[in-house]
Amino acid sequence: MISYMVDKQGYLIVNREVVSEDINDFEYTPKPEFEGPFIVWNEPNEAALLKRWFEHMREVKPGVYVTYNGDFFDWPFIETRASKNGMDMKQEVGFAMTKDNQFAVHMDCMHWVNRDSYLPQGSRGLKAVTKAKLGYDPVEVHPEDMIRFAAEHPHKMASYSVSDAVATYYLYMTYIHPFIFSLSTIIPMPPDEVLRKGSGTLCEVLLMVQAYEANIVCPNKHTAQAETMYKGHLLESETYIGGKVEALESGVFRSDLPMRFKCKPEAYQALVDKLDKDLEYAITVECKTAVEDVANYTAVRDEIKAQLESLRDVPNREECPLIYHLDVAAMYPNIILTNRLQPSAIVTDEQCAACDFNKPGKTCLRPMEWVWRGEHYSATSAEYNSIKAQLASESFPPQLAGGPVRFHQDLSYEERSKMLKDRLKKYSQKASPCLMPAAAAFLVYKRVLDKPTCEVREAGVCMRENDFYVGTVRAFRDRRYEYKGLNKKWKGKLDEAKASGDMIQVQQAADMVVLYDSLQLAHKCILNSFYGYVMRKGARWYSMQMAGVVTYAGAQIIQRAARLVEQLGTPLELDTDGIWCCLPCSFPENFKFQTKQGKDLKISYPCVMLNVMVAESNTNDQYATLVDPATRQYKTSSEMSIEFEVDGPYKAMVLPASKEEGKLIKKRYAVFNFDGTLAELKGFELKRRGELKLIKVFQSEVFERFLLGDTLEECYEAVAEVANRWLDMLDTQGVDLSHDELLSFISESCTMSKALDEYEGRKSCAITTARRLAQFLGDERIKDKGLNCNYVIARRPDNLPTSDRAIPVAIFSTEPSVARTYLRKWCGDIAGGRNAEEAPDVRELVDWAYYKERLGSAIQKIITIPAAMQRVSNPVPRVKHPDWLHKKVREKTDKFQQRRLDGFFRAGMKACNEACASEEPQPHQPGMPEVVAMEVEMEDMGMGSHAVDARVSKMARAVSKMPAGQQVQDMDLGSEENAGDTRNIPAGPSSQDLQEPCPDRHDDPAAWIKHQKRKWQVAVQERKRRKLEAAKAAAKPLAPSRAPRAAGAAGFFRQQAAAATHTHWQLIQLAATHTPGLFKAWVLVNRQVYAVPLRVARTFYVNSSLPPENPVAVALGRRVVRTLPYGQEPFNVYQVRAEDLLHEATKASLKQEPMTASLLKKLIRPSGYRF
């Protein structure tokens, strides 16, 4: 059958050789706005069918042919069948296939779906696109049933055929036709090229047009540098760090279920302090109105302030959340526009130095940071050059048989680069004598590449560069904003038309809504490509620095916003350009200002709060605009177009968990509107092609159950019902399902992108399925790429991996005898007592444990692990928790959780700050002690202010300002107050015990040893006492009046020496002097800085042929016997001390001998002294 539509009139051509009966004219209208009247022609055979279609095409002469995947199926199939029937399609209708399967005036809708529809990867078939875009379910027939249906149900096959034609026609006319031809007015390319080319190519064409209008020469296409080095290593690849995506929470969050918030009072107080500034920004910048014109400013301000103060006063609360998506509108394009970023504006210091505007105090250069990431080879530059030199001396086989031998310089650049990197890899992994003879004896790296290196770099952005690139981005952005505004306007008209009941106006408004929504989506796709284009291979305007600056600036914005949201509520997920979060329901939300003229100004406080934060850190005050091209006069202004948009609030958000400890799944969540519809579904298997249908159906049923229940426990119980039902299906092996239904649930499909021969040596379920299909269908059926492999997993053979136990589903549709033959070959004995003429039962073959594991994994990610993380008992006990989860749950529910390390310092430092005197001296009150010093031990920090105060009261030294005669004496360890404390009595023998004479060592060795031990103990106690006195003396200089008086100068110096030798020295600097071997050490001792000379003794050994009686040998030093390194033969080895060489007389005598002059120079130079 061939079905098609021409100007809303459908045609169906039927081949009666295949179809069992004639088909009469009929109508297929899936929706009232998608009419489909069809005229049917019944032809006797395929040749007549093709002739009828060719004749009709010559008759109607269509200007545009529209297909869905016609580049790879419709047109090639028609051309092939025409040639089989002796016809040439080019001669019939003027079309012929090109080498790239492209056709003139042919619009393939699939290109628009892949590039501009923003549909997920698994929803881009015609049926899925029809459901998503046109809003109805088309007729579906399994490919294997088409021939049978043509004979048994011809009318159903006719409906299936025309349904594709209707869907393709109205999809094109509704979404693609207005977009492509409107885009062709600004891009100098034919419509089919605009449809097929990538967004990067469209960006480049737009830029070339703008450059031509601005008289700018287009640069050549970018080519990568041949060899780039980084710190002496060859770079394998270099790029930049892009936007950060991070999952922070898992579980179900609903706006009607309370959750615990732990907010920061300081953050709310900061919002209160700058509330006037935030509201002024919202009124003047966002609403373009003066604050004086607002009539109810004070009332709105007081209302917001009251809510913020309430949150500040009670930061820990349990209440229902507000689920928001805080999204930066067109983040990357607006970062480009705000900072005037363009590839040609990224300049170097040399370019700036040669600029006419390079003057002191210039403001035209804006430095911006970005993060560079590179991978380099482990081999050093010396090894790299050696390998390169070795390759240059080698010869290589001829390019063609019988040709001349080629040398390194005869090879192409690609061959030389590939050969060099291959040789480097082999050398780094395993040293080989054929590679590097000098290095073959040892192995250094055992790896090819070192770990990736990241470093923050700075790029200079010129604010006075010709702004054609920025102007192109701005024009495209403004055009998209215009389409968004018109879309919003027509949505309002659509609501009004529905309220009035005028169906004509409803249809008109609905068409305009679809049109402008399609246009703004398409412009969004290309607008976002202006950032990615600058890193595209072969781009004319290429700049890795610009791409890195854009992503780094965006990441900084999101991270700052996330830190603020974390203090105010609970962030759930960080996206590239937005944050999913929960805020307390009492958080200020939407407000309305009223001007004195009666105009309403609506603001969203979360949006205002974030926009002010972004404006403070991202406003470009250096933005330069050319005012007078003749005199090159520029006007400097401030530019800021990066703004947050608030989407929400939403009813619920579901985030799955990972089965691995310490990890969360990124970019995977489900969001629901308040009416129960699914607002966004991202990353789940439900939207992927080829996934296990059992998992897809489970997810499609389970998500809507998250909206049930009045508590979190009841919600998980409702969800668990779905999980238990599907687990029961697997436990009973699908006893309630038919054979075909069971196969549809447990089968997986995969489309092979390459031919089977190209997968040589690889293993996968799809490859095994393709090979087994070839065994009973023939190699001709599976030789081409694009083979769809539909398979189930068998439980036998037991000793093989899963990839080797895949069975094609098609085997169950063959003759029973054939099926049993091949199944016995693949799975072993499958008889099981059944009749050989009966078809094998799939229930006896499949690996039910495998499917339970697959379903259990999905249940763990979506239900059980998130429930445990939200402190809900396992709702599906049959699916066990991972071992690590029990520990995680205990940590979350433990009342005595370990505190953060910095938490131990806050209380102690706070108490210290309160106890210490301020920097300004306070007037002293008579009769009160003056605190002059204080210490706080580390173990006292975090013990609370009372413990610290008690410690301070013990350690603070006080001096009373009372009148003379009433002064309080300082108390120490030997004072009367501590006299009764047994801890202050020294243990061990006293000095009186040593008055007795020492026994003779030879007469009584035991008594002599006992006496010596007592003597050693006394010495130890004496050293401790001196250290204690030195420490006390070190503290007393703070109170000069209390310093002890020394008995004369000798006593004073002894006291200072004792204090210096029994306290710690803190080394500040070790400086070399002009005298070799002599250093000056600057040390801090008892809060005094001293310069201590430090002499470093050096000893050298000289192996000389001079005899010992030679004057030079005598000057060197004494002769010794030593073993020399590296097995050298010793002659006369002399020991030389460095200080001997410093004597002028010795140096003078040695310098007279040429044999030792060079040696002496090496020995006495200052740089030679190291320790």
C-alpha cells in the first residue's frame, strides 16, 4: 500500500496481490481538526501500483514532498521496488537518490523531531511524536503481523497505512512548515537544508551573513594544533569544565505533606536587612517603575518583612513545602550578552599591548576566569623527542602494493600523529628494546596517561571588539522573546474563545498557539547553540576560552544560588541552569504592587531575591558601546541581562536513589502539577527505546500513585501495591497472562547501528540475538545495519553470562519442530516431557531470577531506598535493602550524631572573644582585677561557655589595682593555696636521698645501679622544674611590676639563658650569609626574636692520585680508607673539612695547584651547602 495526502485530500493505492479484498473510499479523522478523507485505488499488482503513483505525481506536480524518515526508508524503498519492476524513478518523477540519501524539495520531518522538538530520545518515532505533538493515539500494527493482517484484516491494514499519512501531513503543516520557511528568511539556505543541517551549521551561516554586513572577513575553519605540550608532556586532549549537575536528595516531596526544615537565622536576617534594596531593584529594574509611584510599597514591604522575621525566629520547623524550579532564563546566551563575549574578543597580552586603547587605567579589558582540563602522556618531552627522532629514521611500507618505500616525512599528518601516539602508548605501558634501547632496562610509568589536570585560568575579554557576534545573539534572543510573548497572548485569547464557545475562534487561537510555541522552541534550540558552536570542530569562530568562561560563569551563578537556597530551605537537584528546591510554605511568594495610576506590578519574591544576588556579582560595568565610528568614541555602561525565572510551585517531585553507596542519580526526576498531570519526566526508562517493557509499564503505573495518601507512609504504601503486583506476576511466572502478553512484557529490543561483521570480538545480548537470527533466518536477513533484535534471557546454560543466554523472540513464532531444534541447540535439553509437535513454553525457558533482579533494582531505586532515606520502613519487604543502607539509616536516625569538626571551635572561640579585652583599651575600675593574658586549650573548645569561663578563670593572670598594701599576690603551683594538693608533690627520690656515698661499682654493682637510677630521676625532676620556671618567666613580662628581680647581671643572663634553653624555638627564617657554611637563624623564643648563628659542618672525600707527602695533599687533610661509590678504584682518599678550606692561607696554597682548583671552586661556593 501507498498512502499520501495532497492539500488535505488523502489517497490510498492498494496492491491486490497482497491484500485479500478491495478497499472502498473511506475517511480517517482521528480528531475533528485533523480531517482525512481518502480516495482508494485498487491495483492488480506492484508494478501497476507504482505506475499509478508516478502518474498521479506527474499530474498534481507537488512543490514539496513530506515524509517521516523518508531519507532512509520511503524514497530508497520506492526506488528499489521501481527498479525491480523495470522502472526508473528519476525518469518517472525527476527524483534520484544522491550519495548522501538527500533529495531536492524533500522535507523529512524526522530531522525536525531530532533537532528542534525537544522530545526525549526514546520518543521520536512517528507514533510517539503523534501522541506528544498531535494529541491522539494512532493505529499501530506489529511489523511481523502486517502480511497476515493484509490477508485476514485488510481494512485494519488500510487504516494503519493512512494513519501514518495523516500524522505526517498534519505534523508538518502544524509545526514544521511555518518554522522552516520563516527561518529560511534569515538564513541564506534552501528550506530542506535548513531542516537537515545541524544547529551549529545554522549558527555559522547566520554569523557569516552578519560578518558580511559588518565588512568583517570570515576566518578560516579551525584546525587543531599538531602537537601541544603541557609542562613537558604531550597533551592527548584539552577541554574546559562545563556546567555542574548534582543530585542532592532522593524520595518523594509533596506540597501537602509536611517536611522538616533546618534554616539559618543569619540568612533570613540578611534578607530582612536588604529588603528595601531588593524591592527597589524589583520595581525599578524589572518593572521599569519609580519607587515613588508605588502606592502600597510600605504595606507589601511590611508583609514580606513579617514573614521573613517569623522564619528567622523559628528556623527549625516542620511544614508543607513550596516546590519550585528556579531557572535562569536563556542562561548561556545572556551570559554572552552581559559580558560581551565573542570569540574574536578573547585577546592575549600581546594583542592588548599593540592596541591603541592600551593606556593606564583602561577599562576595556575584562578579565574572566575559566577552568581548563587536560590529559597528557606520562612520557616526558625528552622521551617524546627521542621517540619522534626514532620514527624519523625509520622506513614504512608503501601505500600501494609495488610502490616505493615511504619515510616519515612522506606520511600524511594524520598517519604521523597516529603513529607517534601509538609508539608513545607502547613505550609508556611497556618498555621494549625496539622502542628505546637506552630505556629498555627499566620501566617507569606502567600507564599511558597521567591523571587529568584541572587549573583555573584567566581570559581577557575586550569590550571594544566589533560586536557583530553579540548583535547576532541579541537579535535571535529578542526574536524568541517576541514569539514567547505572542504565544502567551494567544493562549489568553484561546481561553477567552473557549469561554465564549466560538469554535472558529477556538481553532484559530489554538493554531496560533501551536505556531508561536513551535517558533520559540526552534529559536531556543539555535539560540543555545551559539555557546556550543564555539567549540565545534572546524568552526570558523572557534574559542575554547570563551566556552569555558561561559560555563564557569553559569556554574558560579548556580552554586551561589544553591548556597543561598540551602540556608533558606532544601535544595533537591542542581541542573545546568536551574535549581529544584523546597522552601517553607510560609516563605514570601507572590506579591502585587499598585501604582498611583492604578497599574498592577506583580513580583515573585524568590525570583527578586536571586536576581539581586546575581546582579551584585555579575553586572558588567565595563560594557562599551561604539558611539562615533569616525572618532572611535565608546560609551561605557553597565549591562546585566542574567535573570532567574521561577517555575512553580508544583504539587510533587519524585527523585530516585542510586543502589551504590554515596551516589545519587543525576537528571532523573518526575514532577507533577496540582491537577495531577505530569509536568516533567526526565531520565527514566519509561522514555527510552529498547528498555524492558516490564520496567516501562511498572514506571508508568507507579508514578501517579505517589500522589495518593495523606502521610508519607500511606504514600509509600500506595506505591508498594504496584510493586507487589508486578512481583507477584514474576513469582507466578505470568500465569494470568497469555503467551504473547508475557513475551511483550519480558522481551527487550535493541537496534544495531552497525552491521554484524563490525561487532567482531564484542559481546552483548543484541549481538548474540543477531547471530542466532542468522542461524535460522539466513545471513542475508541480518547483514545490513539497523537490525532490530528482540530477545528474552534464558536460564540455561547455567555457566554462561547473560549476554550469551539471549534468545530471539522470533523463534517462538516459527514451526514447533524448528523452534525446539534451535532452542535445544542454544539451551540444552528442553523436552520436559512435552510433545515434540507442541510449541515450547517460554515460561520453562526464561531466567525468572534475572527478571526479578531487574524489577527489584527498579523498585529499590524508586521506592525502597528513597523510603529509607526519608525514615520510612521498607514498603516492599520482598525487596531487601542493600547492606550499606542500614548503616546510612542508623546514622540519620541516631540522636547522638557526630558533630562537625568546625563546630567544636565555634563555642570556644566565641567564649574567648567575649572574655578577651577589645582592641581599644577600656577604662579600669578601681578594685577590679585586670586581665592581661588568656589561653584556651583546644580540648576546652566546644565545651560550652561555662567550661571555657572556668578554664579562663584558672589561666588568666590578674593584677589588682587596689591601693598599696592590699595587693593580691600571684598564685602559682607552689603557693599555699595549692599546698594541700597531693598532685603538686613530686614523685620519686629527693636530693636528700643522694647525700649518702655512692657504692663502689665493682664491689656492689646492684647497689651502684640503684644509686644511679635515683640520681637520674632527680635529674629528670630538676629539668622539669627548670622548664616550668622558664614557662612562668616567659609569661611574666606581660606584667613588668611582677617580674622577679635577678641578683646582678650574671643572674639576669643566667635566667634568660635558662628560659631560652628550656622552651620551644619557633624558626622564622634560615638565611645564608656571605661566609660559606655559616647561616643566620631567626627564631622566636618567649615572644622575643633572636638571630642565632648556625655553622654547618661539611666533610668531603677527595680521591686523588697525589701522594700523601705532596703539599697539596697535606693541605687537603688526612688520608683515610673508604669505599667509593659506583665501584670506583680508590687511589689516595683524603678527608677534607669545609672549615679548613675557608682559611685564606689554605685556599691560596691550593689554588696554586691546577689539579685541585676546579675541585676547590666546587667545594667552597655558597650554593654547595645544603642540608
